[in-house]
Amino acid sequence: MKSTPFLRRPCPRLATALVAAGLAVLLSGCLAFRRYDMTRIHQDAAAMPRNPVIVIHGFIGSKMMNRHTQKSVWGRVMNAILHGKPDDLSLPIDRLPLSENRDDLVPYAICESILGVKFYGAILQALREVGGYQLGDINNPKPGDTAFIYYYDWRRDNTESAINLGRAIRKIKTRLKAPDLRFDIVAHSMGGFLAEYYLKFGMVDVLDHPDTAPVTYAGASDIGRIVTIGTPQRGTMSAFRILNNGFARTMSPREIFSMPSVYQLLPDDPTGHFLDMEGNPLTVDLYDARTWVVNRWSIWSPRHFESAGSPAPQAERFLQAALDRARAFHVALRRNTQGTVPPVPVHLFGSDCVPTLDRVVLNPTAEGTEILFNDGTSPYRNARELEKLMLAPGDGTVTADSLVGLASAPPPSSTASTFFFCATHGLLPANRGFQDNLFYVLLGNAARKASVLPAVQGG
């Protein structure tokens, strides 16, 4: 009788071993499947002729240095650790038009990685290794170069940067003696604004008459397709946040205040983006400088007086000029030529899995209007309800609705596709799912032609 249990014990152990072995095989197969090889998947298409690519970064995406001293003031780890004078990145604000406000800072490279985390470095590596592109110098292009980086001063007016993009394209065509060359543009965040503006208006500044400026598609002869990644087509309330709070403790509100590009990131229509303490919508004229002064926003906030002093006398005049340019910029981008099919397709990529600021709560106080962002509502009894109203699906910076241009205004020119994946705003270009689908967009036509032409010739 004692031997019976002993004889039965190996059976459960054997069954367990067999189940474990089966699971191991199954899991190893899953792991092998999840580790797909993009280089192998796209190798045939990558060998076919295709347009060269221009990569355009977004806000804070290029390193900045003093043109005279060659000293870096943005883009290196030490710039964040040993932040210099409070006005290191500030533009002058005393001249009109805004284009006259210049300093000695110039962009000199794209921000590829910080502390080992790849940002734009990941997409550049993928273009080389998967797409087979040869990265060249946009200021000194050579035969065989098939990918370029357009880096620009992300503080300045986006129209100015878009016009300079056109000049860079002209230089490449001239140097390579290729007047008919077209470029595929891959643009992250604010960089998508530059591509869209250049497509519609070329190298002409139309912001003095945005309501009547004809959409000429002057840039279309230079562009094959545009890929935007996390571009806030309808603007983002994250711009309003950094204008009031600064950026990541490394850039003060006073520095942000001087940058025309940031105002062009504000929502093109502030309706629905401001709430009272009960969650009811408020009407706010975001594009009137007096609104900012009366409510003591940005550099007029009392908490900034202690560290930076009172705003300069010309600050309100500068702010109104920057807001006027921002409004005109949005009006221009929203324009389309009725009855005309836009000649260049735009592919939209972005994220919708991260709760993203879309509305702020305004709380009147004796010292001005307190702005409650989603991280500042905890002391209030209805904090949880307010937070639900303030957040929307997005990438942590840009909402999904803004990405696709939802509202009464038309979406970007000839939107060919929209693809959502899960990543935070800064890491969108590094996302493997995005990169894989990017190559289907960039290389897809070449692959289809390669598979169709032999059959046609054989017929």
C-alpha cells in the first residue's frame, strides 16, 4: 500500500515537465516574433530608387551656441546642470517687426540623445541601417547623399524658419545640379508647421494678409511627401503651460516669453480650453495681450517678480506683436484652395495613450487669476472631477484631436493617412512601431513598382 503513492508521483512531474517545455517553446516563439527585423523586412524596398529625405526637428530639438565664443548654451547635459545666466536663451524684445530681434546664438546640430536616451538619434540610425539612406551635410551636400537634417533656431518665428528651409532645399539642388529633385520630409512636432507652411506658400511671408493670401503650393515642386510626427495642427495648451511655468526647470518663463515660435504653438482657437472652478467653459481672448497683463500671467505673475524683477516697459507691445503673428500663422495654415486637390500627401503619426493637458482652470484671486493645470488642483474639493475635464488622449504634449486637426477647420493638405501608436511626445521618433510604418510610407512606392514592372514587361 505504501508503494502506490510512490509509483504515481512521476506522472504529475512528467506532465508538469511537458507543460513547461511546451510553454517554453511557445514563449520563445512569441519572443522571436516580437523581435522583428526591420532591416530584413524593408531590404528590397530600400534597394530601390526613392526620394532623399529631410528630417526636421521640433521645439528645443537643435543644439544652440554663441557664434562668437562657440560656447554651447543648449543641447548638452552640462547646460541643464549648470544653467547659466537667466537670459542665456532669451531673444531681445525691444524691436518691431519681431524679425529684428536677434542675438548671437545659432543652431549647430540636432539633439540626438541625452544621458544615453536616443531622441532624434534613433530615427537617424534607422534611416541609415533600415532605409539605406546616406546622411549628408545640408550645408555641403555631396553626390550620393540621400538624407539631410534641417536644424534651425527653434526660438524664432516659424515662418522665418520655413522660408530658410526653402533656401536650404535650393542650396542642395544647386550643389547637386538636380533642379527636379524632390524631397520626402519627416518632421517632428513644430517641424511639421515648417513643412506645411513651405508647401503652401513657399518662401513668401504672407502673415501680413493671411485671410487673403492665395495658397500657391509653391513648395510642392520640391516635396514628394510629408510625414509629421506629433505635430499640433490645432495647437497645444502645453505651450500655454510653459509660457507660465517655464520648461523642465532649465528654461525660465522669462526666456520662453521672448520666443515667437512658442506663441505659434498655442491653440488656434482658445474656445473650450478654459474652465472656471466648477468646470464651466470660460470665454478668454488668448490673443489679446491685455488679457495676460490683467490676469497676471507669464512674466506678470507676482511669483516671477521676486526672481526676475518687473517686466520691461516694452513687454506688452512685444507680446501683442507675437500674438498677432501667431494668430496670422494659424489662419494661413488653415487655408486651402477650394476645388483644388493638394499636390503633396501628408501622413500624420502620433500617440493617443497618454493623458494630455487640453484645458486649464482659472481661479480668480486678489493677486490675479491663478492658473490651475492638471497637477495643481489637488487642494480643491472637486479636484478629481476637474482633472477629468482638463485631460484628453494624446502624447503628453499634443492631444489626438489637435494632431488630426479636428474641428470646423480643414485638416492639413491632402492627409493621406493617420497612424496612432503609444509613446510620449519626445520619444515619438524613437518608437519602433512608428519607424516600421514610416518605412512603408517612404519606401512603399518603390517596393510596389519593383513588384509590378516585371509582370507588365512580361505581358
